[in-house]
Amino acid sequence: MDLGANFAAKLEPFLLMAKSLKGAAAAKLIQDATSAPGVFVFSELLELPNIQELGKNEQHEKFLSLLQLFSYKTYQDYLRHKDSLPPLNKVQTTKLKHLSIVSLASERRILPYSELLKALDVSSVRELEDLIIDAIYLDILRGKLDQKEEQLEVEYTMGRDLEPGKLEQVLAALQDWASTTAAVLSTLDSKITSIVNETAATKQRQIDQENQLQKNLKEVYDKQKDKSLGGSAMSNRRYPQTTYVERGDTLMDVDEAADFSKGKNRKASQEANPKQQRKRNKF
């Protein structure tokens, strides 16, 4: 649930009663509304015609000013104009100090203790921290106390009622915020596009390098293969394969075996025809 989302509902009973009240009764209603627990927004009550009529009565005018004080002013405003305002009870004083913290937090995220002590007219750090912790539990702001640095770090705050004439300032602030946001988004889009393009280029370079590496490896492999095949051919020409046969307990190659066989056959033929040999020798 958003901060302050149920505050309007807490004001609703006072709105119903205020529609039928005037004069002193309406002034008393303002005192009750500003003292009621959980009621922190008052613009709808302030806008009612019978409440605005209190400003025309000198006796009740100060109660209209009191309602304006709780709607969009601070505790310092009360101290400056306290003589023209009804006195505050303890509950009203604490509530106005809580609302003052919200106003200060809407201007800056970091609030030093020294500044808060002065703005809330608080005499001790312990009292100040109790006020801040109560405000956090009441769901009118979110943040954390940095006791080491003596400061309040604000995360979120409820929204207070707008003072007349301040709407233009809020619109200008929103326009500045929208322009700043648009510029930041444009810068982020440019950065994202640049990163995407660089990533794609890097990936393509890696692919190109891998392809070149594979090409170089293939060329080296092909050269080694051609060299190996050429060496094998030379080896075959220089050292023809020799087939060996066994003769008794001696190995001889095929050519030697053939020559030996021819000589043996010749000798056998001469032994088989001795007469023919002798006859040849005779002539």
C-alpha cells in the first residue's frame, strides 16, 4: 500500500460533520480534526464553503489559519505566527512536527540532525530520533537513521496538501523531471545500441578468426600430406621390393634363384648327354 493511502478515509467522518456546522461548531471541528490520530491531510475539509466562511469572522478566523497551517505549513511557521493562532496541545504539536519532517524530506533526501533539531525546535537527539521513528511507524515517511553520520536518509514520504500558488511550481518540477528522464532514457538507448553493435562485431571477428585458423590448418595439413606422398614414391623407386626364397639353409632373392636354376639345368643337361659334349669338344 502507498504511503498515506488511507489518510483520506480518516478525514471522511469530519467531512460529513462539517457540512452542517458553522461558526464556533466548525471551529471546534477544526480543533478535533487536527488532533485526531491518523489524520494528516486536510484539503477537502479546508475547501468546504462553511469552513472558508470562518475567515470572515474575526473571532473564528484564527481557526481557519490553524487548518491552513496543518494543511501545508510547518512548525517554524507556527512559531513565527503563534500569537495569531490558537495554542497547540501536545498531540497537535507532535503532529505538526511530523508534517514538518515530511515537508523537509520532500526537498532533500538527506536531512542532517542539526537542521532537523533547529526546524523542529527539539533540544536533544534522542527526542528527535523518537519523533522520526514515530513518523515511520505512522506511515508518513520511510527512511533510516544514520546515527554515525547523524542524519536521516529518506526513501519515500506521503504527499502533503498544496499551498495556493504552488501548483505551477509542482508542474514545472514534473516537467523538469520528465525532460531529465527522457534524456536519460535516450542515453541508455544509445548505449544499448552501441553495446549490441559492438557485441555483434566482436562475434563476427571471432568467427572470421576461427575460419582463417581452420583454413591455415588445412593448408598445413595438405602440404604435409603431399610431402609424405612424394617421399613414399621416391622410396619405392630407389628400393624396389625384393622377394626371397629359401635354398637349403641359405636365403637368396628371386633373381639369384633363377640364375642358379639355369646353371643347374645346364649342368644336368651336360651330364645327361656326355657323348654330345665330347663330340663338341672334338671339333
